Amino acid sequence: MRFLFLGLVLGFGLLGCETAQGDDEVAESTPKATKASKLKKPVAQTEKQPDDKGDDKPDTPVDNQDDAESLLVGIWKIDVNSIKADDSIRKLSKVDQFAAMKAKKQAMAHVAYEFADDGRMNIYLGGDSAQRGTYTLKVAETPDPDRPNLLFVEASTVGPIGSKTHRWKVTVNSKSLKLDSVDDGESLRLFRGMPSIKAPQ
């Protein structure tokens, strides 16, 4: 049953993300080693307002790539309000769409991504690491000066759903990430913290 749940959650597109409008195709890139950086301790957040970290500073784009790379490091859980219906859900009746989206959001609330400063990658389901692997940062040969907070991330992980390769455009803001999958077009918003842990049944 545990593996069925793992497969369901991970199969809901947790490893991908909807390409943001206005984003160009991925620029040619060259590998760049991840940089070691100091982690900031996550601050408690509410589920309804993930940006509310006890201060009134807005969630703003990071203005240089070094800061973007440093802020990427850490554990990021999914803002379930950012989850959109995919084609398979949109084909359903309105009642079934509602039920499918509710189930998808409940499942994705247990998912989080970790980008470690040594290049390790973990994708968590509840408190457990479901997929483990590594990631590298890619830097565009001609970076967009208007988007210094845009990183290209390639990751390889292995776990209950097998080996996976992921390519993301990651937009780094001061309090959140926008994870856009290059491969399947799904888009997710992430904020710092471990995912909720499913209560025993």
C-alpha cells in the first residue's frame, strides 16, 4: 500500500512543472558546479499564506545569480494552491475534476524537494526521502540580464518509481521558488520547509 501511495504521489507530476508564459526555450547551457553556501533556518509558515514569515517584506525576485544559487539550497515544500489541473483532469466532468484536484493537492502536500549545497538531491514524501540523487546547475551562455534569478537545474534521482531525469527552470525569489518543468510543462510554487506528514491510518 505504501508503494501504491508513493507511485500515486510521484506520478501526479511532482517531478515536473507548466512553463511560464514569456519564457524562451532553454538556452544552450554549460555545466557549472554547485556552490557551497550557508543555509538559513526555515521560519514557520502558515499553509494558507506561505509567504507570511512573520515579517512584512514582500516576496521579491533575487537580483543576482550568486544570491539565487545560494537561496536555492535548502528544503522546499509545495504550495498546494499553485497546483493546476493537467490535461487528464481537465477532460473529466466538473464534479470529477473537483475530486481529482482535491486528491492531487492532498497528495502533493506531502512532497518536498531538497537541493543540498554539495549537489545532492532528495525528493521527500512526508518525512521520508522517496527519491535520491544529484543535481547540477546550468548557466546559459547568454544569460538574460532581466532575469538574473533564473537558474537551469538538471537532476537525476532513483527511488520507488525508478530512475528519473529532471530538467527545471527555477525562478528564485526572496521567499519562494517557481519550478517550471522543461519536459512536461507543469509549474509549481515552492516555499521553505518540510512537507506535512501523513497521519497514521
